[in-house]
Amino acid sequence: MMLTDKELDYLKELENNKEVVYLLNTRECELISRLIKSYREIQRQLNALQLGKEAN
């Protein structure tokens, strides 16, 4: 299941909101960290695909 654009925007906000991260427990922080890393990897792959399309 892919995250919606709204969910991805929320993750970006969470990453930069130190107050929210401080209030979360360790397990929640690990989950958010994994989600952000997954999001970044998906964005990297999409960018690579887009560049590949443009090159052709």
C-alpha cells in the first residue's frame, strides 16, 4: 500500500518537528524513521525513473 500525498507531507512535517518526536516513545520514533527512509527511497527511485524517461 502506498502512502497518500497527504500522509507523505505529514511525515515530512514530523521529521522536522522536534517537539512531536520528543513526545513519541522509542518504538514510534523507529517506525516514523523507517517510514521517512522508505519515503526518501521511493522518491529517489521515482526521480531516477523520471530522468530515465526524459533521457529517452
